Amino acid sequence: MYERELRCTGCGKTYDLIDYYSCDSCGGILEVCYDYEALRRENTIDRIVPEAGESIWRYKMLLPISDEGCMVSLAEAGTPLIRSGNLSRILGAEQLYLKDETRNASGAFKDRPISVAVSKAVELKKTAVTAASSGNAAASLAAYAAKVQIPCYIFVPEGTPVGKVAHAVVCGARMIKVKGDYSNSYKMAGIASKEFGWMNITTTFLNPYSFEGDKTVAYEIYRQMGGHVPDWVLVPTGAGPLVFGIYKGFVELKNLGLSTTVPRMAAIQVEGCAPIVEAFEKGGRGVKAWKDVRTVASAIGDPLRGYERDGDLVVRVLKESNGVALAVSDAEVLRGVRDLARTEGIFSEPAAAAPVAALRTLLRRGTITRGQSVVCVITGHGLKDPTSALEGVDVPVIEPDLKALEGLDLRHE
Ligand SMILES: *Cc1c(COP(=O)(O)O)cnc(C)c1O
Ligand SMILES: [Zn+2]
């Protein structure tokens, strides 16, 4: 409602709020800008940033859709912020919170960016949408496209987890598998969008409306912590719009006079695909595409080939927030999945447990101290990718009698 224009994060050039995907002068990433002064002048803070609850559209004044009739919702968001007890004790972090994004309509946070981008497609009267996805955006986009009855065409890497593909197929998406890593799917969505006029809803930094939805995580955390801002937010990071969006949300809260600080942001990647971490450790700009993606955390296996600038923008934000970037191993990620499930009863997919894995290291190094407040964003549900969780596990089958049961090793691990 208070959105004003798209602005290039590189050179500052501005554009109307229609389907632009990058700056035509410098190729930079476009971002939605708002008239914060008018927003503040004309509304009370409680109306601008109400309590967390069902639907991202309770924050509509800070989202780039004006026509209420175009706002599409599947009752996403409003996910719980859980104060961790058991996990907190194991890790030695006294104020650990879990933002449980597995509770979204499609089981992943992607419902936030997708609901905004699909609403924009409706507002712009687009007749079809497309996207590249590592799986969760596919499931989400398929669901929202079904809700508004727009055809959607989705490109995913060949090895995408079956639960994600199934979700999208059942919702009626036209699914196309592309050989190679995620960047090949990204390329195909771009080609198809140009050729057929489908709106491109790929949830990297390509669609400038999508990552506005990610901001709402910050508003919810702020409200759920009783008007406080955490010291740290740890986010699994692919191209990085989620970590960028959450930071933007906290900056907005500060600019609106609601808080005096912003959190330090930690972008967590995996050792088998860590282009942002690599550039961050070298101290600056110049993210390079990753060559050989190998990881169990498929949702963050984004090599950024052809859109390395996405990584540069994330590095910029990490530095601005005095944050860090860290890569964890697949083994640490899988241990994180088990830790989270066995201490808090939350079943996450591998990528979603990366912050838990990283927190161990960051505490050990002293980057994060025991007393600081930490939010780990648990981005997606384990049921969409159960294969990795069952690896190396043998579930016995027995005859239905006591003898057979007594023949098993019943010690609890
Ligand atoms: C998409 C995704 C991410 C990464 O989000 P980006 O915004 O691309 O950095 C993390 N976890 C899960 C489960 C995802 O689906
Ligand atoms: Zn530009």
C-alpha cells in the first residue's frame, strides 16, 4: 500500500512496480522501496506491525500489493517461535529460540515469498507463472497457483526429493526436470519466461516481490519476543533472499522507531556448496559460482552460476549487520536433524537443520556467547525429504509375538 517503486541495489535507478527482474543499466538486483514516512504518519504502529498470526497479509502495509482482492493466502506464516529447553542445554546456549517454519501451509517458509509473488502476478493479470526450484518453492508455487487457478510450469534439478515433486504434481503444476544442478533449472525458467511471457517467480533475488515476503519472519520474531530484537538470527542460505529479507525486516522495524538495534545475521551454507561463505571469508565482494555441488542439503545447494551478484548482495548485508557466514558438513547437518528431532520433537529436512549444526561451532569459537539470544530459522519439514533421515537405519519387521520382540535389542540409544 505504501510501496513506491523498484530501486536498483547497485546503481539506484528506479522502475515502476511491474515485472522487471534486473536493472537494465547495470544488471543489478531490484528491490521494492516504500514511503516509510507516510506510513508512519498515517498509521499507528500496532496497525503497521500487528501481533504474529495466520497469514502474511496482516503486514500488508509493508508488502507491495495494493489491491486487497489480489492478496492470495493459504493461511501461511504465523509460525511458532519455540523457546528451546533440551536443545538449549545440550548446546549450551541459554536463550535459544526456534522459528518453526515447517508449520507453513506447504511445510516450508517459501509460502511467504511465493504468496507475495503470486499475488503480484494476479495484480499484473499474468496468465501463467514459472519458476526454478530445488523443490520447496515448487510445492509452494504449485499450491498458490492452484488457489488462483493460474497454470504454472516449474523447472527442478533431476535429483529433487520425491516428496517435493509429488506435492507440486498433485497441486497440478507442470513439472519439468532439468539435468545438472539448480543453476541449470534457473537458466531454463529464465528462457521460458522470456519466450512465453510467463511471470518468473523464482525465489532467488530475481523476482523483486518474492523476497518482500521473507521480511515477515522478522516482524513475527519481534512480536513473539515481546518487542525485543534477538542478538543473532541463523539462517540456512542458498541464494540468500531469506537472510536478506529477515535483515531488511529488522531494519524497517528500527527505522519505524520500534527498536534501537538489529540482529547480527549468520548465513549458514554447506561445505559441498558454499559460494557465499567463500567470498565472505576472503573479505568482500566477488562471489564466484560454485563448481561441483555435493550435499545432502539439496534446498541450499545453489551454485549461483550466472547470478553471482545475489551472493554479493548477501555478503554486503552480512557485513552491515556485523554478521558471519559459515559452512557446515553434511555429517554435521544430519546430526543437526537428529538433535532437533530428539530434543525438541521437530522433524526438519537437512537444510533446515544447518543453523543448529552451525550453532555448535559458533559457540565453540566464541563468535556467539552462551548468554546471547539466538534464533535458528528451521526452514522446511522433514517429511518432504525423508530418504536422508532413514539412511543407515534398519527398522525391524517381526512376527506378532513376544518372543520375536524379546529377540530384538531394546536398549534405547
Ligand atoms: C529455499 C530454502 C532455503 C534457502 O533460502 P534462500 O532464500 O534461497 O537462501 C533454506 N532452507 C530451505 C528448506 C529452503 O527450501
Ligand atoms: Zn542498476
